[in-house]
Amino acid sequence: MAAGYGTRADSEGVHRLRDGRLLAYAEFGDPRGKPVFYFHGLPGSRLEGRLLDRTARQGNLRVIAPDRPGFGRSDFKADRTIADWPGDVTELADTLGLETFAVVGNSGGSPYAAACARYLGPRLTGTTLVCGLGPVSAAGDLAEMASWIRLVFGLARRPSFLLPPLVGLIASCLRHFPEQALTFMALKGAAPDRQVLREPMVREVLKTSFRESGRQGGRGGVLEMQLFTRPWGFRLEDISSEIQLWFGGLDRTVPPRMGEAQAAALPNCRRRYYPEEGHFSLPVRHIREILAEVR
């Protein structure tokens, strides 16, 4: 297995955006390498970027992993949209002195990477979506997802008083019982995911990221689930730049039919399909190949 995880962030920072919000981020890999913004999954935080650290160092890539609003140490924003994210990324890139950069979105971070591809144009050197969540606008989009994920998305698709307490409970479990949360995810996953989630270092990285994800409670997660089920503010069909799309045939979090739908919608897509990989196993086992394409 091509393990890419490390033990720590090289540095952490907090940037104050023009609207007054704080945007937290961590850096991994080679501090002098080519810059790559990494967008964490849901649940997740900037600390998920540790999964890329060792491989990024070897590949001369500087990984900048920000917390999205309402997660980790980044301030919550009640009226945000997915299409707002490129503006936050641009401000952070300007502060870090980065003229151009690549973006990588993992799982729930992929819609945000797609938004950057739509709106940041020549500033991007590449866009990679790994096990990326696609539009969730109809009940059919939830087919083949694990039952517990389907339940949460089903509540998010319509006004429901049950969604906030349920997501709040999930956030609390992630914050205080990340070991048990990982065990639950492993039990619900395919065999490759169960294998990867038994690896001590992978578990340690994800547990740390989960704890940080639930730092502010559940409202960030509630809003994010709702944003995923609404129009994103742009269409995949309107992205003209090349997209690297990676997805697995045994993924029960973002099932392969969602990857196929994105591949069909994106005008300029390089599809990477691994029929024997799951949601966690693909990015861990193939991180060298993924980052080689990013570079």
C-alpha cells in the first residue's frame, strides 16, 4: 500500500477574511513545493490533510488544507453557498502569496473543488475529485448509499425538525467517541474499506480529524447537508477545464452511479474507475497515483 499519511501538520494558521470571519488551515508536505489546496470530506477537518503528508513531501507538493465554515476552527456562516467557497480560497491563496494552485476535493469536499474549477479559471493548475459527492437533488440520487447516509440526506432534502438534533448527535459522537464512530463506519463499509480502517495510522488520522470536525457542534454539518441537496449555484456541465475524477466500484458512501453521472456531465473529464475499491480504500491505496496526476 502506498501510504501517504504523516504524523502532524507542518504549520497551522488562521486567516481573517474580508467579511470578518476566521478561516483556519493546516499545511502538509513540502513547504517549498507546488501548492495544492485539499478540501476535506464530511465529516472532516483540515487535519484530514495528514493523509497526504508523506506522499506530498516525496512529490514536492505543498498541501494547504482549510476548514470549511462551521468545521474545526473556521467560523460558521449561516447564509453561505457552495459557490461562495472559491472566494474564501482566493483570499487565502492571496495571503499566502500563491498566484496559481491545484485543488483536490475528497468526498464531501469535491463539490467545493468543482466550484473552484467553475469560477477560478486560470488560477487553477488542476482539479481532482476523489470519491466525490455529486448533486443530490432527487430520491434516485440516494440509491445504493448506505442506509444511515441515505437517512440523513433524505431529511436534508426537505424541511425537517429532525435533521439538526440528528446531525448534532453525530457531531457529538465524532467529537467524543471517534473510535466507535470509525468502527461503525468500518462495519457498514465494503471489505476494502474495512481493511484500510483497521490500519492504526489511518485510524489515528481520521480520529483526530473527526474530533476537530465536531468542535463547533452540528450546525456546520446541518447546513452542509442542506447545501448538497440544493442547486449548487453552478452546473457541472459549465466547467470547461479538465477534471480528474476518481471513484470506486465498492463505494457505499458515494456509490459508483454518482461517479458515472458526474463523468457524463463534465465536458472535459478524465475518469479513473477502480471496481474493487471503496470510499476509504481508494484515496489511501492510490494516493501516489492521485498526487502524481496533481503534480
